[in-house]
Amino acid sequence: MNSDELEFENEATLNLVQAQLGLISKNIVAVALRAKKEEDSLELIFWVHEKTDELEDDIEEIIFDLDALYGGESPYIKITINSGYQTSDKVKPCGRMVYWAKK
């Protein structure tokens, strides 16, 4: 990873952490980020106990906040939701882990 890629990932990580503030419910087990500078894209990966309307609303708000933090010119954002995780020890880390519930 070169310095431009690392800077892109670090900025995305900081923005995601800020966008998530107050939106991590007990339903969320873990959150990871994959940042691809060459594609100007982010993949947000959520591990959750179950998919709910509240979860969908929270993810929409996170995306809205990310867009605002990027000044309206955010990278393309892809969302992946993995449901059915009862404990955090079943999560396989990928990308940069930005949230991981205690066991």
C-alpha cells in the first residue's frame, strides 16, 4: 500500500468512525471498511445479529453523514450486511475493522 492509498484509507476510517457515532446499536456485532483509492470506493461491511428496519435506517444515516463529511463528493459506497452473528468471536476480520463488540 503506497502513501496515497494509506491516506485515502485513513481518511475514510476517520470519517466512518465519526459518521457512526451514536448509531451503533446492540444489534451490530462488528463493522469493517475496505477502501479502494484506485476505484474511489468504500465498502462498509456490517456483521449483525439480524437485519431490522432500525439497522437499515442507521446505515442510511451513516451514508448520509459520510457524504456530508466528504463535502458532498464521497467515494462510491457499497454496503455488505452479514446477519445471523450471535457473538463477535465468529466474525472473520477483513479490511480495516472499525468496530468490534466485546465478546
